[in-house]
Amino acid sequence: MEILQFIGYGNMAQAILEGAHEILSKRFILEITGRNPEKIAPFLQEKNIQAQIVPYKDAIDIHQKFVFLLFKPYNLKDFNYQGQAKSVLSVLAGVGFKALSDAIDSLHYLKCMPNIASKFALSSTAVCEKSPMPLISQKALNIIESFGNCVRVGNEEQVDASIATNGSVLAFLSLVASGLKDAGIREGLNARDSLELVEMSFKGFAKLLEKERPEMIIEQICTPKGATIEGLSVLEKKGVRGAFIEACHESVKKMHL
């Protein structure tokens, strides 16, 4: 059985393992390594995830393995890598294929931008490949699809751009959800009921968005001189749409500083 090696053990690594370990463990032997990989042991035990913890010594043995880079981008050169990987899958924001290939020898490279909804196998993940090899490429893409959907974009810059649509977006939407919950409380709902109503609204909105464009959803809800268009006019006056676009732009720009 082939080996899938996770280098890194932070929030993203844990989300992917939680959402995909049952599928991945049928296809791969799972390894976890990094500077102090034993830190993930309580999480693996709690979630009943079968994975081998490999301490880091002088170098990480990547030979003939699928290697998943899940650490901070600035840590890429902190490790020594021994051998040639079959595939390197990287979530390192702002780190291009050239930097990856300079640091790690591999037959195949894949950049991706998942999010923490991976823990429910609901990540939206943009991907782009270098040196596509049919068999290895398909296995690498299957790894991505084990924790959500996979959108193939045209180049590596578009993977970085997708932080605006799926990478950072759950944090931005959490701010929206928090504001809507507090709005309900302000109007007289208790906190529990308000949060439950917001939660279900998000679920319903997700289903609507599968079939309809955002503009169509707005048009169906707003009536002439109605309550919703009155509220939307306030959001437009406050520049909420522009604020979201600018926030996403700044997040993408931050990766390249």
C-alpha cells in the first residue's frame, strides 16, 4: 500500500484527517511528521484515526510517497527532504511551483487551497498541477476529493486567488453569521433561537446557491417598497459589498508580501 505523508499537524491537517481518514486509510498508509508530530497524538486518539507518527530527525524520508505539505509557508526550508516523492500536495499560500520544486524533489506537484470545512468533507478546494502524470495525478486529485469538492483552475496564481472565494471566506461568513445572530437578539430573540435560525438560513442559502445566481435570489426575496429592499439599501450605503471585495483582495495580497 502506498504512503500518504502529512507534514504538519495544525488546524488544517486535523480538519482534513477528521473528514477524510476513513477514505484515505483504505488507500494509503497514513504518516504524520513535522517538528513535534507527537503533539497530534491526543487528537488522533480522540478521533480514532489510525496514523503513524514519525519523529523528525535529520531529514524527512519522502521517497516514493504522496507528501501533503500542511505547515506555514515560511517553514518550507526548515526541513530537509530525502528521496523523490511521487507527488507533493501543497496548501502553502503564496508558495509557487518553482519554490516547491527547488525545495522538494517530486515527480508531480499539486497546489491547493482547501478550508476547514474539510472536517465534514465539505471543503471547497481550488487546485492546479505541475508535471501532470495520469496515474499519479488521479490519485492526488482523489486525495483532495476525499475531503470535499475539487475545482481545477488554470494556473497557480488562480489557486492563490481562491483564498477570496474559499480559503478565507469561512472566517468572513462567520463574521456575517455573528452579526445576524446579534441582530436577532437586538430585535428580541434569545441567543439560542437566533443562532438556530441563522444556521438554518445558511443551510437553505447553500442549497439555493447550487441552482441560482445570487442576484436571482435577491430578486425573488425583495418586493417593491418591502422590508428586505429597505435593509439591502442600508448595506449598499454602508459599502458592505465593496468591503467584502476589498477584504478578499487584501487577503490575497498578504500572501505575496
